[in-house]
Amino acid sequence: MPGHTSGTAPGTPLAKAINEALRASLEADPKVLVMGEDVGRLGGVFRVTDGLQKDFGEDRVVDTPLAESGIVGTAIGLALRGYRPVVEIQFDGFVFPAYDQIVTQLAKMHARSLGKVRMPVVIRIPYGGGIGAVEHHSESPETLFAHVAGLKVVSPSNASDAYWMLRQAITGNDPVIYFEPKRRYYERGTVDTSATDLPLHRARVVRPGNDLTLVGYGPAVRTCLEAADEAEHQGRSIEVLDLRSISPLDFDTVQTSVEKTRRLVVVHEAPVFFGSGAEIAARITERCFYRLEAPVLRVGGYHMPYPPSRFEEEYLPDLDRVLYAVDRAMAF
């Protein structure tokens, strides 16, 4: 496979891990295609698909018109003909012209056919803030898709998961919305391309602890880990969970952790109002009502349009806001 090496590759940026996952998938299955605006010759605005068109050709790495509805509609048609298209939406806010195709066609085709038709389409979406971008470039719309039955929604937080979760999504038979935390694209990690240790929709305990559980996914996981490090200086033992998958959501792993720590704080960049943290809070309260020592707290964005870049650090959940929620939970 061009440019790919197996085994352990230390210090791989998250964006490069995605590139390697796409490369490995294109090599492994001739039915895999990559499609999107500027994904070919340019290699994408973040250069995530850099070199793929050169190595696999224009018929398999396809530069499309600037028409998201048409891109996803074409991917649906290709999937009906046995292909496995991987679609790139250039920025999070650009997905909405394709929302109709995703919700009314892609998500429903399997049920509409009584299980006879599969839709192995992966839609990659760089999402979240923290890069100083203009309007429509920093949103976190994951719950809009997680609410839709028939779609699977995932988001890696590190290079290893970025590689393996994309490989698993491409080989699966269901439509997957794959949210990439663009503010973490250039953070490095070790990627072992020989094996993965978790199913696609299983949460991971990334830091064990006993006093409180912090749950996050995508770009929020690093913030949770930084908060756990800071809390340790105050004598608090914080357990950090990386959800990895938003739909389906691994409530069992969250429950196991909360039954041990008896306190839960959920962190995500998306607005708290009707966010994924609300569903987690409701489910864990139902499951762990008599074990909880404090109400489940949520830290996230505000219920407002994403602000101009000069104000985004005031909008995004940061270390201070997470630690404040930890203090509130521990005070009960």
C-alpha cells in the first residue's frame, strides 16, 4: 500500500491518522471511494486527504462540485450499487444543505427496504471550535444527527481512535456520521495499525479515578484530562471516560464508572440545551438514582449561535468551567 507502514507509528498527528485510515481502506477494498470538495488535487482544506488522489486516481478520490446535497445524494446512489463511499463535508456548518438527504434518505433506506438494502456510507465532518474560524466553520451539530434513528454518530479524540474508528466505520454496513475534532488535528499520538482493542461504539476509560466521573468525547476529552490533572493537586481522584460514540451511546460503561464514583459531570462543546449531556444525565439518573451523591452536571456551549472567533474562548467549555462543575458536584 503506498506510503503505509504497519506496526507502531509514534507521534502521528490525528489528521495523518485519518489519512492513513483512508489509504488503508482504499487499498483493502476497491469499492471504497473518497468524495468531496477539494479532497483530490488539493488534499482537502486541512490536507487530510493529501496524496490519495495521486496514488489511487481520480475515479476513486473524486473532487466534487460545491453542492453538499448532490454529494450525499450521489453517495447514496453509489451505496445502492455496492460501493462504500466516504464523503467529506468541508466544514461542520456546510452539512445542512445535505441534511435532507441524510435524514430522509440515507438514515431510512435500510428500514424502508425491510432490511434488504444496506447503506455503507461514511460522512466525515470536521467540527467544533478553537481554530479562530469565521461563521459556519466552528459548530457542533452532533446531536442533530444522533437524534435520527438509522444513523450512527462517532467522534474520536486521539490519533489511534481516529485511525481505527474510521476503518471500522468504512467496513460496517450502516451509515456513519464521523465527526473529526479539527482543533485536535495536529495533536500527536501513537497509532498501532496492527490491531484495535475496542468495538466502534464502546466507551473507553482513559484515566481511572474514584471521586467523580468526567465524561466527554472528541475535542472535550483533552479538556477533561487537563481538569483531572488539576483536580489531583487538590487531592481529588477523577475518572475520565471518552465516549467515542454518541449514537449508539455506551451507557453501561458510564453506569459502571458512576456506580463507583457516585458523581458525574458531562462535557461537550455543543450547547448544553438539548445536548448529548442531557440524554446522559437522564439515563444515568434513571439507572443510578440511589447511588448518586450529587445531581449530574453538564458543561458545554451556550444556547446561542456560535460567536465570532474573538469571543470563542469565552463560549467553549474550558478548564475553569469544568473545574467549577467538579467543585459543585463534590460540594453535595
